Amino acid sequence: MESLMHRLLVKLPWLLLLPGVLLWLLPATALAQGGGMIPVPREVNVISPDAQIESRPGFSGSVVGNLGYDTNISYGSGDDSTPETQFESAVPGLAMALIPGIRFTSPQLLESERTGGKLHYGFELRGIYRQFYSPDKSGVYNDPRFGAHLGGTFLYSPSKLFTIQAYEIFDRYSEPHYMIRDTFTQSWVQNQAGVLLRIVPGDGLLETVLRYNMGLFYFEDADLSGANKLEHNLQARVSYKFLPNSHLWLIGTYDINSYFDNGGARDSMPVKVAGGVSTPIWTSLALSLGGGYGWGFYASGAAPDTWLLFAGLQYSVSTRLKLQGKYEHTFEDSMLGAYSDQHNFTFAATMPFGQNLMLTAQAGYRHLTYVGVLHAEPSNTETTRVDDIIFADLALSYKLRKDLVLRAQYKFMTDQTPYRARTPPYPTTDPDFEFPLSIVNNPSFMKHELFLTLAWHF
């Protein structure tokens, strides 16, 4: 169970959150409004309007539709040579989505610098209908998928020296199954709720940010109930402005990961401490550099005890072309008791052409080592899995009119690993779990996605 479930779960968050991996996360944080390049945000970004559409307070809405082609809907290996491996076949097909949404924001909630008002609040609600179609397959491959997003936030900011924020973010995901069996639904819920406090005393040179976040991860398929968990995350950051745009910072994070169904065997309480500097080198180049150490404190098995490192550059080639490059070394809980040691390299570029046309590019490389994952062959006692991931995301957006945006997008992702997973018999920590198929599974995959998206805002 563990190896197949681990294979399923450790990839899904990165596939779903691919556009967000460029938000260099030394601890796991959300995008900040006005947070610069310092870990732990000044505010959690809950409502995200289209960058090409002028934000307005009050009620607004949008309808987003996309249609495209996915070369590998189910992320299989593409090997169709035997009855066993045919369940891993790459399944190309059409993919479409329809995403209606509605939003309400108070004046200035979406502004990075607020000039008035003490109370700021808003919410955002989206429904997600996704449809895949492959003429070579039937059943759950072509079944409709439904998801939802709800985010709400409340800020009290009597001055620039004090802010308190409460927020909640709910998401339901539903994806094509992962080739384990034909009835696999692969749907799950993530809910984040928290509070953030920002204090800037006196002359404004010292800033303190404290944040508490509670996260719930719940998988609707009973066979994945072992991955259901509740996590508590505490973050603290102190930064000191020693020049007009330069900061020294120190951060600390403490997590409590509690799994519902394993009697505490997979629980963990990782601690990370790091510090660094964020400063302009000259008018067009900014540097953020930091490092520290982290301890895993896992209830059983191997636990991380390793150094942390972050390095980031922001370069403005011109008034329009912006470049970012980032590297981090860290570790994260894997939701199944093992953890992943990570080396992440990311790159991003943004280039507007005139008032209506914008090009964005994202790319990266990730070297992940998962510890505590069982190998396919019973004779192989190796408990590590190494993945090399390369991804890219290119988008060209054109604003047809003030309320209509047309976007062409290409996404690429490949995950190559020598690891193989197999259904029983093999060493397992959960003998009660059984799969109906006897598959030696190759979790490596490669996929290309091409989409056209039309977004109407009203």
C-alpha cells in the first residue's frame, strides 16, 4: 500500500500546484501582498484577480472556459506491451474546463499599499467543471470532474504599524485516476484556516510577523483514508530594515502533522530555523540569501536532520521585462510518514507588450529524495526513491477588451525515477490493504498540455 499510495500522493500536490511552485517556499507559505522576497508573508493572498483586468471593489464575477489537448491525462508510463502494463498506458485526449466565479471585496483590499480604512474584507467562490475525452478509453477516464474553491479573508489595519488577518481557503479537487484500478475516483478536499499578526513598532525599522495555519487534507476514496491528516503550522519572522530597501530576517516554523488512521505512527513535528538578508545590489537587481537548519522529529522511522538554504535573484532587464531565479534546499512531510529531501531550482519571466499583450514563462528542475518508501521487489530493502522533475509553463495573454482576456498556454512536465512500485506480495506496513491488480508500476511520466482559455469578467 505505502509505495503505491506514496507514488500517488507525493506527485498530485505538485501537479496541481505547478503554477505556484515559483513562490519559493522555505517554510510552506502563501503569496504575500507587499512581502518582497522575505519568507513568511505580511498578508496571505486569498483573493486572486486576473492580472490584466483592473480590480474593482464590490461584487464582480467571471466565467473562464478552456479547451485543449493533454498527451497524458493519467500520468502513466505509456507501456502498453503486456496485460499488466497496459493499465499504465499514456492516455491522450481532449480536456476542457468551465469555471464560473463570483467575488466581493471591500475598497482597497487588493491594493498593496492602503491609504485609508481600517477594515478590509472579501470572499471568492468558484465552481470547477472539468471534462476529459479519450476515444481509446471509457469509464472514469471520460467521466466529468467537479471541484470548488472558496476563500474568505478579514483584515483589521488601523495603521501601517499594525495588521491582523483571519482567513479560510477551501478547495475540492477531482483528477483522473492514477492507473491503480478502473473505479479509482481520486478526489480530495483541502481546507486552510488561520490568523496572521503583523507589528511594526516605533520608527518602522523592525517588523514582526506571527502566523498560525490549520490545514485539513481529506481523501474521499476510502482506500486513501490512511493519508487523511490535520496539520498545525506556526510561523514567526522578525526582519530589520538597515537600508531603505534592505532587510535582515530571521524565521522559525513549527509544524504538527497528525494522521487520522495510523495510531500516531506517521505523525511528525518538524522544526525549521533560518536567517538571511534581502537587499538590492543595484537599481535593477535584488538578492535574497538565507540558510538554516531543520529537524523532523518523526514518530517512527527515519527523520530529517539537515541544513536549509535559499537563494533568490530578481532582475529587471527593462521597465517591462522582469526575471526571477530561485534555489532552495529543504524537506517536507510526504503525508505517509516518509519525508522528501528537496533541491528546487525555479525561473520565471514576465514581459508585457503594450497595454493588452503579456507573456509569462515559468520553468524549473526539482531533485527529490523520498525516504521510507518500500521498493517493488521483496529482496530489495532500499527505502529511498529519487525523482527528477522538469517543468515549464508558457502563456501568452491578450486583452481583447476591458472585460475579456484570451490566453494560449503550453505546459510540460516530466518525472523520471528508477523507482518501481508493485502490488502485494511485497514488504508492507499495512497488510489489510489489497489491490485487485498485480502491476509492476513505473511511476515515471511525461506530459504536454496545450490550451486556449477565454476569460470574461463582469
